Amino acid sequence: MWRIGVTGSIATGKSTLLAAFEKVGVPTFSADAAVAALYEGEAVGPVEALFPGVKKDQKIDRQELARRLALDPQNFKKLEAVVHPLVRQKIAQFMDSAEAAGHIAAVVEVPLLFESGYDYGFDAIAVTFVDPKIQNERIMARPGMTVEKRDTLLARQMPQDEKKKRATYLFDTALPRDQIDAKVAALIADLKAKGPKT
């Protein structure tokens, strides 16, 4: 089975690309969605222990957690030390079950893939990108976004141009959706022609 990682900077269309893979029947997994689930489950206790007061209604208040992290960005490392191993475990389980089910490929979205320095064992990396002007418009259109928040997020991310150099496949998500869908369908057809990854 081909194990494909999807990454890209904030607001470059990673969800759009995942949806295109889903349309051609490829199982997908989002690390962000996994984190959201963990913040309502097994990560609640450890995260509350690190940042007392971020637990509300038996789950992590993500807005409050973001506020704490913005006050002291050094805390990102502490949070990641707790959350990343849990996410990696979920990714490994997802890929193993996709392979057991006989899929030609499985796709995992990891926003900070290159920044984490962790090798997930991907056979290929698909990187999403857009023109920086479009990226900025998309970021600032998000609810509750401020220039300060944007700058904090971008400071933690490798520049788009650097990510593009490391890509196996590149996807400009400013293109119309049907073109993105067609490019993904062609990619999966190509992998099927090559046969399962051994």
C-alpha cells in the first residue's frame, strides 16, 4: 500500500486535497481531527495537568489553550510532547487497518510534517500551496483571527517555498476543484498501474 502524507502551510487547502482523495475512494486521516478528538478524550487529563484551567465541560477549551500558548510560545514544545505521541499512534493504527483492508493507498494529513522532524514512513508527500496573497486572505478570513495570531502561526511553519522543494507531488489549491479532483484521480490511477507498494 502507498502511504501518502499531505502537508502544507496554514490556509493552503489541505482539507480540499483530502476531500479529493476521498472522492476516488482512498481512505484519509487528518491529524487535526485526531487532535480535536483527543482534546475531548484521552488528552484532556495530561493537557489540563500542564495548563491548569484549560478544561471546561470535560474537554479542552481550545480558545483558552491557544491564548495560553500565545502568551508563551515555549509551551508548544510541552504540549507537543504530550499530544504528538498519541496522534502518531492513531496514524499508525489507521494506516495498518487501511492496508489490511486492501487499499492501494492511504492518505494522512499532518500540518507540521516537516517541522516535526518525525518520519511517519510515508512513501510520498503531497504539498498544498497557494499564492501568498491568497493565503493571507484565507487566514485573515478565519473567525477570531488577528494579525498577531497569524504571525505566531506562520512563525512556527516552514516557508511555503521550502515545503515545495521537499514535495513528491504539488497541488495549487487556488485551481478550480474539478482540476484538483482530476489531478488526484490521475495520481491514484498511476499508483494502481504501478501496483501495490511492497
